[in-house]
Amino acid sequence: MNRANLQELGNLRERIPGVINIARIAIVLPLLVLHAFGSYTGGNLIGVSLPAVEFYIWITLYFFLIMLSVLRPGWQWQSLDLPNASAVVDITMIMVLVYISGGTASGFGILVLPFVATSCLLSYGHYPMLYAGYTAMLFILNLFLDGSMRFDSFNWDAKSVANSLMLIGASYLVAMLTSFAARYLEQATESASRHQLAYRRISGLNHLVLNRVQEAVVVIDATQRVWLFNKQAKIYFPSLIIDQQEIVFGELVARWQRQPDKPFETDIHIFQHAMHVRAVPLIQEQTELLMLYVRSLREVAAEAMSTKLTSLGQLTANLAHEIRNPMSAIRHASDLLQEGDEADPLKAKLYNIIDSNIQRIDKMLEDVSLINKRDNISRQPVNLMKFWLEFKQEFTLNNPDAIGCLRMNMDGNNLTVLVDPMHLQQVMWNLCNNAWRHSRQDENAITVLIRPSGRMHISIVVADNGKGVPPDVRNHLFEPFYTTEKQGTGLGLYVARELAHANMGQLHYHPEMNGFELILPKEQAQDE
């Protein structure tokens, strides 16, 4: 049962009082008009004799009932613990009309049947025998009041008695049928409500599960019409619309049609982005569907690298911990030896060498600690303009010679990335330190370019005007412990790239730019 049908069932109860009021007006208004017109012309348009005083009293009471139902429709609904008062009043008023019009011979007795039916509807199928019995009692009372039946003789009006018995039987039949229909309708409404609630829960669960998976999920048919997609799919493919064709999946649909029952995996380029696609055929009734699980190859590679380095990270953490203890002892022993040999230049030089290498090892241990903490991230929106102004001030405070030697160009006014601010600070510090150290250290020493990179990423290029990286060194730039400097640890660029990967980004060297490019996800790409 669909939602529209369920709403119809739910609204039916609210319509019943209005329908009853229409029935009341349809009875009262014609009677009043015909009686008034007949009184004016001197004829009898109704066909039965209606005493004027009794009839107008009845009309007045019934109009009062109609107005009460219009102004206060809620009075017709009440607890199911007792029979419905509105129903009893309607049945009583119709039977009064039958009495003042001369009994069942007037033909008005049949008007009670719709109100017997509505009585059962108002009570949701409860008390059918009570309403029918009450109606039967009033019919029998009418027979005695109009003389058709007498206690002291059996000289009864056969026609009136027969009419009354037929109407009594019809009242019981209508009450039973209406009660059955009302109970069936109530059960159908409750069942539909339960099914709709279950459907909503399952739909909500499916929506939650779909939007929590890392892959973009898209369901299409053979005409490339979109049936379903999740939040991640909308990030990859902003043009997706339910029940609309999406031509970017044409190659995948063509492959699916060649082998409709066979799942497959492939790597394709969509919107100039390398994607890994896992396709699973589905069959829904008469419609064949294809469910696509799409991941960016860049993200897949980053996750694979992260998994590969997890064990290495644990090993390096243990090594760093074990190295710190003997290094502390060496530093302490060196300090004690220096206290007695401060006047000897040769020994002072040797102590400086020891201190320098101790500091180098300390720096190496700090870098290793950073690698091990790369997964403990707190990604948040970072405005790059604000970040750059703060970073530049801190960098020039530590490198006073670099004042006036850093230039920044930003393509856009409000570029924001989703990244751990401390990780971004560490990466930029490493890149700018390297750039300053290898530049000519003049006013054009360092150039930083910030610009969008596709729909979902932002590029940060840090370039210098130095000689660049020799070709034989480029392939080893990001290898751990590889360095061309005597005092270097060989971990700076390696740590920077690991932090970039931890934030779903990339770090590359571009010889044509003579600089490094850091690519990070846009903040909007996660919120859309």
C-alpha cells in the first residue's frame, strides 16, 4: 500500500462527520422547502401530512444539531467505551420524523438506514447490535404510538407492521455489514501504518548505511537512468539526479550489457579523475539494474599506503623508544665530561660533534614520532588565506632574513581545505624551510601558489628560485632516511608526504615548477 492510499485511510475518519452533516442537510432542507411552499400554495408537495407545530419543532432541533456539528465537529467523536451519542441522536431524530409523519407508511423510515451505517462507522464497528436494536425498539414504539399495534387486541395494521419488520431487518443487516467493513478498514489502516513505519525504518537504515560507506554508490538501469545514489556519489558526480539519465556511465553500461549477469571491476577516467569501479548486476522484478561502487584511485592508493605503513610505524615507534634511553645517557655523560675539559679546544670540538649528532638523532626521533601520530588527526575546515598570514608571520620570525622574500598568489577569495591544522603547519614548515635553504635567498626566493584542483581539491605549490633537484635525486626524494645533506635526517619530506596522505591529500615534486605541490580536499567536498 503506497503512502497516498495510507493517507486516504487515515483521513477517512475525519470525513465521516462532514458526510453525516451533508446527509442531515439533504434531509432537512428539501423537507423545509417543500413544506413551506406547500403551505403557501395550499397543496401537499411532500405527500404526507406533517403537523406544522411538531414539524417546525423537529426542524429547529435538527438545525441546532447541524449547527453544533459544524461549529464543534469534535463532539461527534468520543471514547469507544460507550455508544456514540451523535449516532443515537440522529437515529432518534429520524424516528421522531417517522412518528410525526404518520408512521412507516410515510416512507421516511428508510432514512434511518444511512444513520445506522454511520453510527457503526463513528464507533469503528463497535456496538452494531446495540444500534440496530435501538432502531428496532423505536420502530416498535412507533407502531404502538400510531395505533398500528395494540396490547389489548391483535387487530394490527398488517402493512405498517410488515414495513416496520422489513426496516428492522434492514437495520440489523446494515449494522452488521457496516460493522464488518469498519473493522476491516480499521485493521487495514493499522496494518498499513505498521508497514509504512517498517518501510521508513528500513529506508532510514539503508540511507544511513549508504551514506556511511566510503565508496560512492550509484544504481542505474540499461538506459543509464539513475535509480539511487548516496552522498559520496553526489560529491564525485554533482550532476546526478534521480530518474534522470547520466551519460558518464555509458562505457560501464555497455560492458554490463555484454555480460548482464556477471559482476566486474575496472579502472576508468570520469571527469578527468581516475576511478576504480566495482559493478554488481541486480534484478528487481522486471527491471535489470546495475549497482556501481566507485572510489577515487587516489584515495585507494592512499589507504593502501596507510595500511602498508601501519606495521612499519609500530616498529619505528618501538625503536624510537629504545633509542631515547641510551641517547639520554650519552647526553648526560657528555655534559659531565665537558665540565672538566672546557679549556681544551680539541676536546671542545669533539664535544660539539657529539652534541650535534645527538641533536640530529633527537630530530630524527621527533620525525618518527610524527609519522606514528599521523593517524591521530582532527580534520577541520582551514581557511588558507588566514592560515598563510599566520604561517608567514611565524616563519619570518624564525627566519628574519626571509622577510620580504615570500610571495603568495591565491586563485580565489575563500579557499578552504579540510585538514588537521597542525599537520598542515608541519608540512608547510618543512617545504618552506627546504625552499629557503635551496633558494637564492633574494626577494623572489619563495613563491606559493594556491588554486583549485578539479572539483574536490585545492593545490598548494611551494616553489623556489634555486637550482632545483638533480634528476638522479628526484626518485629518492620521499624515501625515508635519504638525504644529500650532512646534517639532514632524511625524514623531512617523507614525514610531510605521510601527513598529506593521512589527510586524504598528496605531495608531489614538479621539476618544471621547481617546487612541491600539496593537494588537499576541499572543505565543501565533505559537506555537500
